[in-house]
Amino acid sequence: MAEGLMKQLHGHDIYVQSAGVRNDLEIDGFAIAVCEEVGVELSRHRARSFEEMRAWGDDLEQFDLIVALSPASQRMAQELARHAHTPVEYWPIMDPTGLGEGREAKLRAYRAARDQIADRMRARFPT
């Protein structure tokens, strides 16, 4: 979700890669739906791990900043980036998975998370 939102805000002016602790998760259908509402295409996006990212040639040393959206990704990013001296920022974003009863309540939770991420991006990386 974050990578797509950042690309929507800044296009190719800022190089962005999305990574996480694990890569065995499919992109959540609710995340796809709420991002499509704001013109961000996620259906072809796939989750990749930090290790997979490194194997593809995206070493953390080449990045100016790592933004972690969960405590687990913050810990892993700090560990992997300690030799590169790449700063890691933690943005505490609400995890919408498991929230809400019924489709509309779940969509509201995902919209809230999407909007939290977008607001943080606009504040940190103004256009």
C-alpha cells in the first residue's frame, strides 16, 4: 500500500521499494480495494522480504531512509541497516487486519490505515 501511495504522490522523483519481514503473504483484497478508490493499483503488487530485496540487488546501503510500518519491520530494518548507517523511521500505523465486522466495517478500517500512511507521506515528503 505504502509503495503505491508514494509513487502516486511523487512518481519517479523518489525511488521507492516496499519490503517486509516476510514475503509469503498475498496482498490483502481489502488493501487492493481501498487503494483502487484513490487510483493506486495494487493487484499486481507482491510482498517481498528484506532478504529477497537484497537478492534482487536492492541493498539497504543504497537507500537514504527506511520507513517501518510495524514494530517487527522496524527491528529487522534496524538490524539490517546498522552497518549501512541508513536511518530507520517508525511510523505507527494502525494494522487493519482483523478489524471490523462485515465488509463495510473492514473497508473503513483499511481506509483509515491508507489515509494514515498517505498523511504521514505528505508531511514527511511534501510535493
